[in-house]
Amino acid sequence: MSVFRQPGILGRTTRRRVMGVTAALSAASVEALAVGCWFGLITGPRTTSTALAGLGLLFCGSLFRAGVFGATVNNLGDFLEPRRLSVAVALTSGWVVWLLVAELIGGGLGIVVATAVLTGILTGQFLLERRVFRRYAAASVTFTPMIPGLLMAVGASALLATAWFTDWGLASPPIALGVTTIVIEIEALHIGVLVFGLFTFLAHQRRFQRVLDP
């Protein structure tokens, strides 16, 4: 009965949920694309050009993903504002540290340790973003985003495991298109990117839900 007495409450709640899901999908898509492209570059032969290109893609993805969070909880603002740039730099550095830890230790143990490290990094990253982009109305939100950080770290570990421990691929029969023949190939890394994107979406959805509807 209280809903009928206050119809605006239901409308605001629905709008917040739709906004949260839309923002989570946007952030997850940007992050999966950026991290997936970066990962695809560094899993091949590493050169100075591929390293710089990968870092550039990762930084741009981090900047846009931070922009999605800022536009959702506050306003779009200026992407090149120093505080917002610092958020993107911190996130980019976090991904690099995660991969370095995994490679230095190596094997399954390296993935486990790197997952724990990335969970801590992402939790701190989310706290930093909330401090930089938070709305005045949501200034009292005090939850620690440990679960979103863990979800995203698990997805990243699945991506890393597919690159290190799997070597298979699927290919479709040749498809004739006029004078051209195409073959669709799916590799393990592609599945890893999809799994990472799914976990990233779940992480951001929980995060936006807690921020928009504390």
C-alpha cells in the first residue's frame, strides 16, 4: 500500500536500477574491450611498439570506464581533469602490476597470488573513484567494494588461465561470399575475454547498485 501512496518511490527505484544496469553494461563492455585488446597484444611477441600500443589502449579504456562511473554518479565533466586522469593512470598501473606479479611467480600459484593482489588493487581503485566522482547526495556511502574487486579479479584470472594453460580453437567450415571465402575462428582467448566481461559486468552491477541505491 505504501507504494501506491507514494508512486514516486517506485519510479525513482526503477530508474536507478535501469541506470545501474545500463552503466554496468557500458563499463563492462569498455573494460572487456580494452583489457582484451591489451592482453591480445602482450600475449604475442612483445616489442616496444606492441607494449606502447597495449598501454595506450589500456589507458584509454580506463579513462572511458572511469568516465562512465563519473557520468553515472555525478556528471560527465572533463575527461582531462587531473583528478580523473589520476584515476585512469592508477587503474592502468594496477593491471600492469597484476600481470607482472603473475609472470614473476608463474604457473597456477602465480595466478592465485596475482588474483589476491588484483582484488586489493581494484578495491582501492573503486574507493578512489568513489572519492573523486561521488555525488554530494551519496557522500554518506561507506561500503567497501571488496566483492566487486574480487569478482573482477576472478574474471581476469580466467582470462589469464586461458592464455597460459589452453591451446585450442574452433573453426567454422569455409563460407563462400561471392568470390570471397571466410572462416570464423574462435580461440580460447576469446572465451576468456567473454568470461572476463561477464564477471566485470557482475562486479560493476553490484557496485553501481550500492552507490546509486545505498
